[in-house]
Amino acid sequence: MRQGWRWFGPDAPVTLDDVRQTGATNIVSALHQVPIGRAWTESEVRERQTLIETTPPGRSPLTWSVVESIPIPDAVKRTGAKAKAEIEAWIASLEAVAACGIKIICYNFMPVVDWTRTELDFITPTGATAMRFDHERFAAFDLFVLKRPGAENDYSEEDRLRAKTVFDAMPEAEMAEITRIITSALPGSTTEPMTVPGFRERLAAYSGVDANRFRQHLIEFLEAVTPAAEARGVKLTLHPDDPPRPLFGLPRIASTADDYAALFDAVPSPANGMCFCTGSLGVRADNDLPAIARRFAARIHFTHLRATTREGDGRSFHESAHLDGDVDMVAVLKELVAEDRRRSAENTIVFRSDHGHRMLDDLEKTVTPGYPSIGRLRGLAELRGILHALDARPT
């Protein structure tokens, strides 16, 4: 298995030498400066690749192995194959990436919002901070700030009462911060957070798009792009929903093993693969992570390894240290190593330690939410230790 590290580019607080010092060898990155929907050019990709892979004398080499992500425009999610121009631009970006020899592309298909949290610096018992999703705070935002039409139908009477209590007791500045977090753009994106009225408009645009239609839109997208990916040896890896359940009344269709099975059955191309994210899938107690890894082993080309701890009835959760929480990381890695050993050297699985705690010096530094260097380094070291114990030294 190849050790990856998500790097947000030359302006990121984490440098390439920082990455080298972690022991990671494979970069996971993207052209975050390119507006969503505009095709990447080969020259843009190669410029970034040259920056990553031109190794100064005496330094350890790095390889850009995974693109995470080429964002899928909202029009594709809402209308599927009708968004021809947007799909063609996405294919052009894929072709530019492939021309530079990068063979793994990660993407997600979550409507309106990407991964969603209500806190970015939840204080853990050690004093380190973690990201957290608090169901009651989320419901308070949805019901009493966003005031989404029909939102009350998505919550029980008890939920609504608790959310009102939370909302009434919360200082205005705190609710404003929750609003900013929820409406913020994608990790690493240069787009600005949405306003509350703009957020309502984006949600309203999905009127009539239920889970079946939304899944069909993803299938239509895959039917259009997988021939180009297959012809160029590119593996497309769909990231799970985070959290893995509907939010804001919108469907989410990459939350369970059955969700992935439906997509693989509909588009059986070997290019149609999975980003196996233990943190996202692990939020659901009914997701058996080792079983999912075993079932879809041949379609897993990229993995996000992190752990989450479910709170109360499981609707709230926070990010755990990588070997804590509700994820049996040893059992998961046993399955991934078994699959990795069946593969050729150039087709091995890329993994990265995902979402680290903000700790030590990073508590005083500017960091990308979810991506502090020290917490991810701790996670990578722990994962590397498991792999050594399994006699599967990472590369």
C-alpha cells in the first residue's frame, strides 16, 4: 500500500518538505484554484505535477498519485445527462490528468454541501481539538436559522423541542459560527461560503429530486465518463456521503454497501471504483467496515483511514484518534492488505490518514479544517505501525 498525503497546493500551510518528513511518498492533490465546472488543462496539471515531483537535491521524491477532487458541477447532480457541457468539461479534466500519468481520481456526489460538521474545534479530553457533528445543533440551524420549508417533517417532536431549546440558549455569535461552518465551501476551494438565502435557493433547485432520481443522475454521469476513464487506465473512486444519511431533505446515495452495489451493478466498468472512507462509513453502526472492504476489494483504489466516535443515539459524532473510536482499523487493514497483495506494484492501493486532531503546535497555527499536520502525522504513524505488524510495509 502506498502512503498518501493530501496537499492543498503551494499556498497551503503544510509544505512539501513537511510532507516528506511524515514519511508519505504519494501526494493527493487537486487544482483548487480552478473554478468548478471549468475544464482543467494539461499544462495546468503538469505545472502542479512538476512542482510536486521535481525533487531538490538530497530530498526524498514525491509522486502525485491521486487527484482529489475534480468537483462535479451542481447541474450534473440536479439533471444528470442533460448537463452535457458540464460532463464534457469534466471528461476534459480527466483527460488532462491521465495525460500526466495520474491514474486515480476521487470525487463525491453529495448535493449542495460536502462533508458537514457543526464544530471544527471540539475540545477532546486531551486538550486537542477535533471536528464534530452535533445533531441538535444541526437541527437548530435547519429549523430556526435556515427555516427550510418542510424541515419540521424531517424531525420528531422531541427533536424539534430539543433543537428549540438549543437555539434559544445559544449566543448569536455561536450560531453565526455554526452557520458559517455549514455553509462553507469545499475543502481547499476558493469559493466563498453561501449566504442563508443563497443556501435556500440551492436547496430549492433540488425540488422533486428524490433518491431514485439522484442515483439515476449519478449513473448517467458514470455512463458518460467511465469509457474515457477506462480507455486511459484511470480509476474513478466515489467518496461516501459524510455524514452517511440525508441532510436538509436531500437524498444521499453513497452511504451503505447496498448503495455502492447498485452503482457497480448499473455501471460495471472496472473504472467505476470506490474511495473507501472508514470515517464516513463508520458513522453508521449498520455499516460493517471489514465486510464492505472484503465485498468491494477489487474496486477499492484509494482509502481515507480515520475513525469517528458515535455519540448517544449515533446521530451525533466526533472525529477520534485514528486507532480509537468505532472503527476496527486493524480488521479493516487486514482486508485491504489482502487485496493489495493480489495486485501488481503499479496498481496498489493508495491510503492516507484522514482528518487529524489539532494538537501541539498546530493549536497555535492556521490550519485547513480537518487537515492539521501533526494530527495526521500521528495517524499515519499509527497506521504504518499496523501495516508493519501485518508484515506489509507501506511504500
